[in-house]
Amino acid sequence: MSDTTKHFDIVIVGAGPAGMAAAVAASQSHRSVAVIESNPWTGGQLWRRPDAAATPRAGRHWHARFKACKAHLITEASVGDSIAPGHLLVETPASAFNLFYDRLIMAVGAREQFMPFPGWTLPNVFGAGGLQLLAKSGWPLQGKRVVVAGSGPLLLAVGAQLRKRGARVLCIAEQTSLKHLVRFGLTLPRLGPSKLWQALVCQSQLLGVPYRTGYWPIQAHGTDRLEGVTLRRANGATWNVTCDMLGCAFGMVPNLELARLLGCDIEQGTVRVDTWQKTSVNQVYCAGEPTGVGGMDRALIEGQIAGYAVTDQPDKARALFGPRQKTHDFTRVLNQGFALRDELRTLTTPDTIVCRCEDVTAAQLACCDDFRTARLYTRCGMGPCQGRNCSTATHTLYGWETEFSRPPVTPIRVRSLVDLSVEKE
Amino acid sequence: MSKHLTLSVNGRSLTVPEGTVLAVALAEAGVTQFRRSVKGQARGPLCGMGICFECSVTIDGKLHQRSCQTLCQEGMEVTTDE
Amino acid sequence: MSTTYDVIIVGAGIVGCACAHQCSQAGLKVLILDQGPVGGQSTGAGMGHIVTMDDSPDQLALTHYARRLWLELAEDLPAHVEFQRCGTLWVAADAEELDAVKRKVSVYQSAGSKAQVLDARTLHEEEPHLNPAMLGGLLIPEDAVLYPPNAARYLVDRARSFGAELRTGVAVRQIGDKGSVTLGDGSSVEAGLILNAAGCGAPALTPHVPVRPRKGHLVVTHRYPGFVRHQMIELGYLKSAHSVSSDSVAFNVQPRATGQILIGSSRQYGDDSQTIHHGLLSRMMAQACHYMPEIGALSVTRTWVGFRPATPDKRPLIGPSLVSDKVWLATGHEGLGIATSLATGRLVADMIVGRTPEIPIAPYSPARVTQENVVHE
């Protein structure tokens, strides 16, 4: 095997909870297993940087199991392109290699959804999840005035974490109304992983962070950086808060680019899989967020099922079908509970940037019929993020569909395209 | 005690613990504007997970490197769009 | 209310749009139809190189005329058309190609085009990232680049300002010999003349149109302003692109106004699929790295394929078709559709309204192609 060619029976893309669980499960067979991860670290977004102090017990547990299993880990490696069935082009900082597989598990996680509103491009306006990740990595927070706004349990988790790390969390603004939340809160306990929610509310109250429901951000103020934010409530009242940082959470969306490239069926924004986590494409499996955003429990279970399924351990996989169903039920309720209100779709003004890579404004997009013409005439979605942010935003704002992905999946060097071998070894 | 390393940010020297994410080091050094957009607007990190490219900086002469995905290295020369 | 049109143009690529512009400006009542958006096919996939080429005297006459029209229009073009007069730099890699430079410079100059021979030193001053082994080049300073879909949109907007009607998302099922088109919904629209400007889709609508899709790959990078300064093409291209039967790649890079770099090019017959041919892509990138070694480190954000409407003799088809004097053609421009669109529009309008064209039109007449010689090599 040359430097530019590697072959594994099982290749897992992504070393987050789903990918780690899949690797652990698949390693209980005689098959060779490789995990490729684009970050320098494992654990995905949830358990990033697995230093003992910051990672929850489940994370430490799975990191330990993952480390002990025989799977071959390749970090800082991103999938560039799919050359043929069973053949990926993968790039690392130093070089590129052809990765051949018999079966593939996509465990590529989700990203935050961003909703454009005036001022959202200012430095120090973050995704709430992004802010949480940066905080975990040591982003300076001491004494910083922070507002966390948007929707979902993540707001509370982020608020509490930032508070612990020395930030002055001025307000957690949840766009969902209290009435809706109460109904949600009452529904949850029947479903299992629900305690989390009460724990979070409780914790935020204990920490003295005001939790306001029925508020959402309508404008971020500042010139070269954030200076304040205007929040609004359903009755039209507005509230200006002077702050240094704003974390916005509008939910998560699955990473579908690789699945699209491989030709997997996508249904309602998720990768369609069967009970074995197998996609519509032969050899290709999918676990975790891309099959439906559902968090850690779901990712771990689906990862294991996929790992067992690809290595012909059906009994072990079948034993997890029940627990998986519970996490799916939980996902459904969560999504209903925190559905985004329509007002969030009408926040942009004509000069609000929608595509941040190419600085395309809402006014420019008003002249376009769909994502395709937007790409063609305004370059919306044609920048380095390859439309990851604006395709979701324009879907929410205008109902536009993104149907296909053009390679590479992530930007790769010209040289890497030279290195790709076309003949299968 | 953890090891420290020294890098250069816009020509100024900066010492950080080994294992520091570059975006964090830049924030510690007081950088808020990581890049300027196509139309010249100030931009900084947004997603923290390598998706948005808003935290892109120039590292050792290489343009468009995502600082949130990069660990600091000894002697690294970093420039942001000031 | 019934509307009668003088001309119905099928296809809102840049050629159709340029024809619409010139015809409506000449006072004709124009309807332009496309099944997709304006500039959504070959126009949207192409590089946007306003190049003068001398493969044949006819090609040089057309591209030279067309470039003059673009340069005249340049001042009026809105910023989003991204028109840049960056010039074409033909790069010579060996002694044979350097000899070609010496021949070509007089050909260009005798056609009235500025052209300048660059020795090795000047070449590397002009393009510092070129491989030091390159021996020299030919600079055609008045050539330009632009962003094709927005150029097409600009032209169709001009046409509309002269009263032309644009209907996108309307498929044309059939073109009738007597001056009518049948639309996807079964309805038909009549006009004095139907102009088939459907690019690679032209043969499906008009019989005996010897146009075949010639597939190409393109790559675009992230923004690296100043890395490439001119549209650069290897002179080896003259050897490879002449072949109409085998797959070929050539070094061909373009600086976009945005700082992005377009990297081409490849030519393929007989592959109608939208999928990327990775072997060819790899060869194409190897060629780019050979000519510009440092390009290897730049970041690619997209790769895609497109199709050029190619004719057997590498000349476009402009004028009345073989089937009827009411059915005209403006297609078959292969890789020069953007470059020669304005000239095509002008010639079509001249012929329809009876003006004297500025260049001879016979070389592009569809009448030159009889059924006997439509076979592609």
C-alpha cells in the first residue's frame, strides 16, 4: 500500500459521539476499521477536547472505550470528494490520500442554523453553540456582558456554562412563549431523557440568570464589533441590552453534503436510513444527527447500531432498536416544542447580509427565484462555506431548496486533486 | 506545568499554553476582527466548528486558514485583516 | 389580445440574449424563451473569456470583431458583469511553441489586434507565479474576462428596454418550419422568424444541426487576488484542442474580479453525463501545477462540468437553417460563445433587417453544412 492509498473494511467519517460509538461497535469484529475526523481532536462538538475536567462522564467513558478499541484514527483529515463507490479522496494538512472502503458510516453531525437579522454579521455575534465551543477552548469571558438568545435547551446550557466561566450573562431570551413551553415541559417527563430540561432551568435560576420567554433578537448594534442587541416580544415591546457578546441559537441542521454527494436519498432534510442505519446507497450507512437532529443519546445508539450492522453483528444491533425508538420520540417532541416563530423569518431589511461569504444582501436575493438563480446571479452560496449557512437561511426565509452538492465536500488544495488515483488498487 | 509556545500575531509576539486553539489565542490578544469581508466589513468567529470560515486568517503566508480549527504552533506567523 | 412577434429566440444563453438585444434595438418585436433561467446552461458553466483566436482566418475575423463590440460596450456594463480587460497571455513552454509565438504575433497584428511578444524575463515579470522554465509568451492586451450569467442578464435587460419579452421556465417542445414554436404546455406561438439559439439543445429542435456537446471541467478557487494577472493559456493548447476525437486537457487559468481563480480546461466528446471525470480532472490539475507550481497549495471551493455546443469545423452556425428560411440558427460556438455573442447578435440582426454586416457572414452560414459532411470526426 502506498502513502497515497489506504484500504479499510469499514470507514467511519466523523469522530463525534456517533462515530466513536460506531467505531467501538465495529471493532468488536475481525474487520479493519478507520475513523477520519476533520478536527485535530475527537469527541465532535459535544465532547471536544476531552480534558477530564470539562467533559461529562459519558464523554470520558466513550473516549476511553474509543481509545481502547482497535479502530485506526486519522485526525485533521477531511473528505474532499467521492471518486467512485468505495473510494474517497481525503486530505490532511500535509497531503492527500485515496481511501478505499467496503462499507462507510457517515457520522458527520450537525451544524447550527443561523437566522439573518440586521447586525448579525458583527464580530462578537456568535452561534450559541459556537460560543459554547469557543468557551470550552478558553475564549476570554471574564467579566464579559453576554446575551444568549434564540430557542431550545441549548440556550440554558450555554448560559450556565458561560456564567461558570466568568461571563456576566445578562439575559437568556427564549423565542418560544411561556404557554408553549409549559405544555412542552409537561409532556417531557414521559419520554425519558427529559430531566435534563428541568435541571437546566433550575440551574439557570440558581445561577441568577434571567430566563425570558417570548423574546427574540431583532437587531445587533455596533460598527466594527457588537455593542448591544435589541430584543422584541410578541406584543411589539422592545428591549435594548448593552452587551459585549451575543450567542444565538436557532436550532441545529444536519450536515448533508457528503450524503448528497454519495447520492443518498434525503427526505425532509434528513438522510433516509433503514432499521440498520443503511442509506439508499449500497455500502453507505449513516448515524446520528444527519438522520435527524436528536443529540447525544440518539447519536450513540445509532452509531452503535451502524457499527454492528456493517460488521454483521445483527443481534447486538437489534438489541438497541428499542432505546433508539425512545430517542426518536424525544427528538420529535423537542422539535415541536421549540419550533421557530414566523416573526424570525421577517427580520431582514434590504441591506441585511444573508450570504456572509459573498456579502449577498436580502435585496439582491429578492430578485432571484430560487437558490440556483441566486447562485448564478449573486454568488449566494458560492463562497468557501459552500452555502452551508445561506442555504439553510434561504430555505427558512424563502422556502428555497438546495438539491445537490458540488464537490469538493470541503475546500481542498489543487494539489490534492492531482494526487487522486482513479484506478482502484 | 504545561508547556508554552510563542507565535507572532500581526507582528507582535504572543505566548500561549500548548494546545491553545488559535482563534482563542487571537481573542486573548485582543483581536475582534479576524477578517474583512468581500465588501470590507469586519468579521469574527461565528460557528466555532469550522463551517462558516468567518474566523479565517493568514497563517505562515497561507490565506484563508480557519483559526477555530487550528492549534497554535511554535513560531507560527499569523496575520488578521486589520 | 394577440401579439405577433417578428422573432422568437429559443434559448436565453448569452448568444440568445445578445441576439435579442440587437434584434430589438433594430426595431424588431422579440420574444425570448428558455426552459430554465437566463444563462443557466453553457453560459453559466463557462469561463467568460473575451478572447481573439486565430485557429482560422474566419475565427479571427469573428473573435476580433466581437471583442471590439465588447470593448465598445465595456463602459456601459454594470459592476456585477465584472468586465476586466486583463489580456490573454499565451504561454510558450518549448522552442516549438516559442516559434508559434513569432508567427502568431504577425497574424494578430495584421488583423488589427494589438499583440506583443514576451521574452522569458518579461513573461515572469508579468506572471511571477509561472514555472521559471517557461520560455516566453504572446500577450494580447485587449482581451478581457467577464462573469457570463450577469453579462447575459445585462443583455436581456437591454433587449427588454427595447420592448423584447422574456419568458423563462418555458420549455420549447418543437420549432415549426413555418415560423412557430410549440411550448411545453402544448400551446403555440407564431413569429415571422424563429431563431434557434438553444446551444447544445439546438439539434433536438431543428434537424440537421451538426452540434454536439463537448464536455469541459472547471475548478474555482477561494480568493487569491493578484496570484494570476492575465487569462493564461498554454500554447500546447493549439496541439491538443485541435483534436476533435480524443479527450484533452490544457493549462488555462483566469483571474476573476473577485480574486478567485478559474482553472481549466478539458475537452471531451461522447460523455453527456453531469458527473466529474476524475481522471481528466486530475490531469487538468497536474497541468495547472506544472505551469504554476504554487497553484497546488491554493484552496478549491468548487469543481463542475459544462457542455460546449461544438461543430465539426469549429465555426458557429449563424443564419437561415437548412430546413426553412423561417428557422434560423445561432449556435455551435463551442468555447467561444461568450466571446463571440455580441458579434453573433449583430450579424443576426444585420441579416434580418438587411443591413450590411461588418464582416463576411458566409463562413458561418449553416448552408455550408450539408447532411453529407455533418459527421464529426
